[in-house]
Amino acid sequence: MLRCSGGRIYTGYAVDVQARYQQHCTGKGARFTKAFPPECILKTFELESKELALRLEARIKKLDKPQKERLTAGDEVLEQSLFSGLSEVLKPKKKRKKIISAKSNPRSGRSQGRCCRR
């Protein structure tokens, strides 16, 4: 989490925090940090996997600014609530079946879908 110009807070994912911070500082990071250059690193979290880091990032981005300020100030209750259930296994997504629709032509009795031979 970065403090940016205008008091804004940027939240993002990085494998190497210092290298990513330098990218943001030189204008080669996110579009947000190009518009509002970073001033300092507020808070970092080290997680076991990229998936968990992205889940945490999504949760943080849903917070309003006062909550983000509390989080960066060390609010342990808020931090615990963000981490609760974070590593639970997600249910696998159901595969959707592709349905190919073939409209019939009442004059010829033939269907006009892409799957038809002419």
C-alpha cells in the first residue's frame, strides 16, 4: 500500500516490493500512480502465494479511505477481518455448456445455423 500525492492510497500486488515501488516512482507503474505519484510505502503484507495476495488486494480495495487509513496505522482487528477465510479453498467454477442454436427456415425446412451443410 502506497501513500500517493493528494493523500490518496494505492493498493497493488508485487513480488518485489522495492522494485515495484521504483517503477511507480519513475512513472512506469500503474496508471493511478502516474496521475498521483507515490510518496512512500505505507504497509506491506507477505503472503504464501500470488492467489492469496490478489485476494487480499481485492478485499483491501473494497475498503473506504478511513478503513484503509486505520489498516495502515496498525488496526489489528481490521487486519484480522481481512485475513479471515482468505485461504479457504474456492469451489471450482462450473463449466458452461456451449449451446449452438440453429434456426429453421420454414420455407425450405432447412436449419440456418453454422453447423449445417449446404
